[in-house]
Amino acid sequence: MNHFFKFETDFVESLRCIPMQVRLKLDTCGVKLKLAHWNQLSTEERQSLVEKPCTTEAESKAYREDLQQLVIEHTGQPAGELAIDPHPPWLDTATIPEEVQLKAAEFGKQLTLQDWNNLTPEQRFALIKLSRPSHENKNFLPALQEFKLL
């Protein structure tokens, strides 16, 4: 995935925020990158993190190592680490996460398994991230609209 969602257009040109495709890579490679870390990287370094693949085990390992090296260069310390889920919920087409259903219900939408299955893994990942209480949720409704769920 090397595209941005429409709901990200207000920041993707400058890459001032971490785009969903990079967030997916972070979860895939097990790095907890803070916005403060991201903002210390150069535009070129951010763009390289957007473009660098992170789908195979080898790519994930290389992505993690390269990212941690960048963070250490800029901050003197590595970023935190995340447990890598061997069965991430965005790849599970049989179960819609409860937090996604609850957030969708706030907008009058009851997601069906067919809705969930029609989404790409990246779209499911975005809805999961945008439905978390700790996340700024202003883009959940635009995401539902972009994904043709409303």
C-alpha cells in the first residue's frame, strides 16, 4: 500500500502526521513511534518510511531496524516496541471488532460482515485505528464515507 486515504489529505503533502499506511507498517514491525519522533525526521526520511515495503517478515525486520536507527540518530534513544499480533484484527474477515461497531453505530451505521469483507485490509486497519478511544476520531466519519459505508 503506497497510497493515502482521502481523509488524510489535510496533512499528507507535508507528512506532518503519521499516515495510516505508515501506522500499519509500525504495527506490522512492532514499533511504537510517537508523533514527536516522526516530527524530528526529515521530509525525505518520512517519505522513505512511506515508500519502504513492510509486508514480508524480512521487510518487516529491515523496516524496524531502519526506523529504529533513524529514531536513535534523531533522539538518542530507540522508539518503544509493540507486540506483533500474529492474527491482526484487520486481517480477520469473520469478526468485526466491537469498537468499530460501536463507533459506526454513533453515525447510525450497523456494519455487516459483507461490509467488512468488502473492505481492504488497509481500510479495516484504518477503521480499527480511528475507532479507538485514545485516537482522535474526527476522521472516522470521513473514512466511513470514503469507504462507501454511508
